[in-house]
Amino acid sequence: MRVIFAGTPEFARVALQRLHAAGFIIPLVLTQPDRPAGRGMKLQASPVKHFALEHGIAVAQPRSLRLDGKYPEDAMAAKAAIESARADAMVVAAYGLILPQWVLDVPRLGCLNIHASLLPRWRGAAPIHRAVEAGDAHTGVTIMQMDAGLDTGDMLLAEPVAIAGDDTTGSLHDKLAPLGGRLIVEALELAACGGLKPVKQPQEGVTYARKIEKAEAAVDWSLPAEVIARRMRAFDPSPGASGAVAGEPIKLWAAQALPAASGVAGQPGHIVSVSPAGVDVQCGVGLLRLMQLQRAGGRRLAVADFLRGFELKPGMAFDPRPS
């Protein structure tokens, strides 16, 4: 079977690797244009592009696929490449571009999406982050037949995954990525023999996982400690939760919400106690014990190591969240 692959980050690279290892013919890979990254802001290729080039797979990086959009020349070049690939199917995983109808219509088996949630919960751009942030007990991977809507197509395969109490977006990603790779191989093998049974998504339970904005990283200490702790796990490894003391920014990584009864009468953001076990900060409800912190330009450190180079003591306070 000939399969075009469209994807960009590590989640997609894992799926591409599985398809390649399973012996599918991959005549073309679509991925996002190289982006500036790192301290030097040099152009960096996506994980998917790196894999494709290492394995001699042709790569296209259109800025848009809309023939009537801002970059029609990119779209026309991509159209020619897609049509000449003579693919039976296209697999899409965290690509980053909306597929117009002309793309959906090219492969004879259509376009199959690897989505990191149990649809219809968490349609959209950031399903792993939002599942952790919401405190969901389970998530999973859905293989979906793509249509013109936002993650609204028929479900082809799905498998759940439990979310552990200490899971971050990073650790949950590492559970879901190989599952997505396995399921898409199964889906294509079933498609080849007509064994897929599409199921329409239910109308109930639809939620949307909006894109993560950098402004969300700033901790709002007026929220309950449990909510802040979940957000910290959701934003690990990116964009990371952030606070500031006396104007100096601090990244906040590992934390534990303490019972509400352990809170004291104090303003949210005030440091209640400091020990090698953690820095306890008053929240809107309960205390949040910070256990791993990072100064600007530094490394993530356990709280005992962090305190050797940055003084935090009871009575100090984190700066209010910027409005």
C-alpha cells in the first residue's frame, strides 16, 4: 500500500517510523516549514523531516494547502506532489495545517488521522495538555476518517489509556505516541482488506482542546492548589508553568497539592514554609508544595538544590499574575 504521511512533531515521527518499519511504501512526506529555535534561533527541521531525509523519503513543506489562499504557489506545488505520489491513503498526525477538500479527495481510501484523545472528547490542537489539565482519568488514541470538520470524522479504531496521578503532558505523550503508531498500522492493514467499520462520533461529550497560549503559563495563585498542580503537569515540558519573586522569573515544574485544611489565612502567592521537601505556597484553596524549580538560564533543580542559589523564605511572596 502506498501512503502519504503528513505530520510534524515527535508524536508524528513515531507513527511514521512504525509505518516505515511495517513495510508501507511512503512516496511523500508533508511537514511544516523549518522554524527558528534554540538560543541561536537557527532554522530547525521537524522530527518528521529528519526521519524522512534519513530514510530517503521525498519531503514537501508547503506553507499552505489552500489553492485560493495566501501561498497559492506552495499549494500548487504540493498538489502536484500529492497527485504524482499515487497514494492509496494519507496518514495525518499533528501536521499543523488544515487539509482542504481537494486533499481529502485525492487518496482512494481518503485521509486517516491519528488523534491523541478518545473522540469526541478533546477535539482540536492540544488534546494531551487539556486532558491532563482537566484531571481526566483516561484518554487514548482514536484513528479517524478525516472530513472537512475539526476532528469530526467517523471513528475507525480507538484504544484507551489511563492517566496516572503524576503524568505530565510529556510522560502521557510517550504513552500515546507508540499506541498511535500501532493503531494506524492496524487500521491500514484492515483498510487494505475492507475490514474497517466506521462509527459516527456521538453528539454528546464533545469538548475542544484549544491551542496552548504562552500567557497560560503564568500561575494564578488565587486558584485552588489542585488546579494549579494539574496545570503545571499539563504544561510540562512546554510551555512550563512560571512565576516570579521580586521580579525574577522562576519556572515551576514538579509540585504537590496539599489538603485545604493545611492552608493558613494568608494571601494567595505567599510562601508559608520552606524546607528541603518543598516550598509551600498559599493558594486560593490549600497549599501548593513546589518541589522542582528553575531560574532563567539555569537547569531544573530539586528544591533543596535550588535553595542553595536562590533564597526563598516564609513571608516572601510570588508576584501577582500579570493581567
